[in-house]
Amino acid sequence: MTDPGVPSAYVRDKRTPTPSREELRARIPGWGVDLDPADRPAHPRLQYPADTGAHWDFPERQPEKWPRERSVEHAFLTPVFGTAQPPKGLSGAVRKYAYARFSEGRLAHWMLLVVGDRLDAAEHRLRSFASTRPDVPATGVRTEFTHGGLRSRRGRSDARHHLLDPVVVAGPWLAAAGGAAVGVRRLVRAVRG
């Protein structure tokens, strides 16, 4: 026997019978109005084959200009797919491997796609250095000194990151520049010596 002071929702062995359709209809106004298909306004559209006005049973397939990556779960590509960024370089190889080897239900598939995106960003960054207008790292270090960086962070939860943020953002760029300088110096010594 359950305690009358305990709500019935928290009782482990609840034995309340499910109300019948008639009881629900009597208790809840409008309950079950869509049970009869004749009462459904969208009922003709629920029939198959629906009259969609399409002139095809299966849409015309977009031609593949290169072998596209497709999940192992799917028998074929969707009829229309994007072609704006074809996979290329190391990032493209990683993405193709993710689609060819792993199901979309596996973590490895998605982690490889994330790695492919990071590699793609690095490839674009390196490619920008070969152009006349390379990407400039947005560190915000100059703004910290010219626009009151410490003053603007006072009272905020990220104030303790004030000194660490420029190091984290600019550090890899400074390390790459230092590595390039060391490499150039060794190359010059090797050519002279």
C-alpha cells in the first residue's frame, strides 16, 4: 500500500490502468480528433504515391567530376552535392580516408574530419605565405596596450587569462618565425662553409 503523502509519480510499482479512448475523449476536449483519416485536413497528401507535381520518380543525377567521398552506409551519392571545395592535399586525403574506412556512427569518422579541417586551415595559412598578402595572425597584443586591455577585463572571469592569452595565440607564430630564422641561419652557414 502506498503512502498517501507520496506523489504517485514517484512510486516504483505504479499500477494505474491506461484510460480507454472513450474515457480520454470524455475527459480531454478534442482528444483523438485525427484518429479518423476523413477528419484529417492533410489526409489526401498522406497517400502514396503523392501527387507532388514532379516529372520524375528519381531525380536526375549530377555528374561527378572526380570521385566524391561517400559514407559507407549509403549505396550511392545523393542526386545533388556540393562541388565548391574539392578535397585536395593532405586534408583531402584524410577526409577521403574517413569516408572510405569508417561509418558515420563511429567517432573515428568524425575525429578524422575534424583533423582534416584543421589540416585544411594550416594548408591555407601556409599557402598564404607564398602570396603577396599573407594572413596576419590576429593576436590582439597591440590592442591590449592601446585600448586598455587590463582595465576592460577588470571584474570579468577571464581576467586571469590576461597575460596568458597573447602567449597562447602569438606563441606558435613566434616559434615558427624563430624556427625559420634558425633554419635560414644554418642554411647560410652551410652555403658559406
